[in-house]
Amino acid sequence: MSLKYKNDAAYATVSLVGKRRAMIEALIDTGADISGIPISKCVEVGFEVEGFRLFRGLFGAGFLPVFRGRVELMGILTETAVVGLLNEESIVGRDLLSNFKLSLDWKEKKVEIEDPQRNEDEESI
Amino acid sequence: MGRIQATIPDELEEALRKAMAKRYGWRKGVLRDVVTLALNDWLSSVEAVNTLEKVLTELEDKGVVDKNFAKEVLRQKEIFERERETLEAKYKGLVVVACGGEFFAGETFKEAVEAARKKFKDLPYYSESIKRIDHPSVRVRG
């Protein structure tokens, strides 16, 4: 499946499944060790805060809440911890990406994501 | 320069003098440098707890977290700060979660959190990675 390519970056559509549901567009960020969702969105779908973490970036550090909820990417629903971000950007980090095979062809501006497990299952049918 | 006089336990003084001599030798001004370093470290840890308290209060006002949650996170942060030196030496490059007064380390945040949740199901935690960047591309408000 091809991911959306805009502003020289890849984006995936992600479903947040809490007490309520919401769909968001999230930046694929292989540098992030954990996915991040705006705090406002986490609250809106009813994700619960479970802890706090000091997050270090190259341009500073800050304390941010960690929410627990279910996130669906490529039809795979994962219960996971996500960091609550202060801005309105969402990112998909390695915690979710590690379930998939990601192929990057920046020259052709094409990013493919697939679930190797699902492909194996389909081949064996 | 200010002048501070304090009384400390004999054992602590003995350990301090031995460690100073071993590390810096017997030169003038070592005690002043070591005390300044220790006080600066302590002030930084207090500052960090104060900053966290401020963020928690903001989220409490918005109804995102409640008072008990905030109190427990601050308690874990203080425990983390008390053990910071040991944690930084032992878990360099790993993610550490402080929960229920204990520490859980992992290669990833997920690993460390899962270990904490296995022992203390829903207890709020405080976490930091030790000397590594978590979100290189994201500007995090300091």
C-alpha cells in the first residue's frame, strides 16, 4: 500500500480507537521511538493518561503525558502507549512501524508500507 | 563569594575526603569545587521537579489528569532524581521507567513500560531515556 506523500514526507492515515473513534493523518517518523498524538485528540477519543516522560529532541526537552489507547494502522489494531504532543501534528514512530515493512523511494517520491505477516498468510492460503 | 557552614555526619565527611583525594589529589580549593558541583546538581534536580509540577498543574486545570495522578508522578520523579547518578551509570542508552518506587529499564520505551505494568498494573509512572534522543525531529517545548 502506498502512503500519502506531501511536503517531501510520507503520511499515513491512522485510526484512534478509545471511547470514541477518530481518524488522523500522521507523519511517518522513523527517528521517533514512540508515536505522538496531540493531547487534545487523545482527550477527545478518551485515551487514559498512564504516566509522564521527559522527551529529548535535538532542539530541547520537555515533560509530556503518555496516554494508553488503541491505534489502527493498515488494519492492524495495536494497544499502545502514545505521547501526548502539545501541537496539532501527529507522528507514527518506531513502536508502530516495527510491525511493518517500509520501503522508501525518495527519488520517485514513493513510500510503500506492508505487513509481511499478512503477506505470508495470504501466500499460504 | 558566599560562605556556608554546615555540620555533616562523620562517615559522610570521611567518604567525601577520601573520594576527593582519590579523584583530584590534595590541592587547595577542591572542597569548594566539589560542594559547588553538588549544590548545582541538587538545584537542577529541584528545578526539573518544579518544571514537571508546573506542566502537571496545567494539565490538571484542563482536566486531563487528576490530583492523585499528579502527586504519584511527582513522587516517582523525586525517586528518579535521588537515584539519577546510579541510573545514568547503569542504564546509559536505555529507557528507564520509575513506578511504585522501583526502576524498570528497556531497550525501548515499550519494553520498559511493559515491565513496569506487569508488576504495578495501573500505577502512574515517570520515565526518561538515559543520554539518548527520543524524538530527533520534533521540537519539544522545554
